[in-house]
Amino acid sequence: MLAKLTAKNQLTLPKAIISHFPGVAYFDVSAESGRIVLAPVRVNQADVVRDKLAELGIEQSDVRDAIRWARENR
């Protein structure tokens, strides 16, 4: 089966292939011996949240303080 590379470096995977990976939205991409290798990845939503908090510079102590504030101001 063929998958065409677009001008935006995107590939559309054939339905016959992707049907073997129900529920998978992300793939790890690597190059091995001149081949592109895709491996299905199931993203842990907790990891997504942790990454976003880190990106925003929010630390564990900030979360603890916010929870304490919310409980005191019910």
C-alpha cells in the first residue's frame, strides 16, 4: 500500500492498516535502517496534564496551595 507525503510533511495511513490499531491516536515515529517505523502509543492523560502544568510553570506546591485556598473558601 502507498501513503503519499503531502507538501506539509503529512501522511495519511491506509484504512486497512490503521484498522488494526483501534483507539490509537498517536504513534511514536523513528527511523531504522532506512525505514520509517511507527509504533502505537497510548497517551496517559495524567502525563498530558503533568506536561501542561510543567509548561505553565505550575509546581506541586502551587497545586497544594490552590486546594487549601479552595477548601477554606467554600
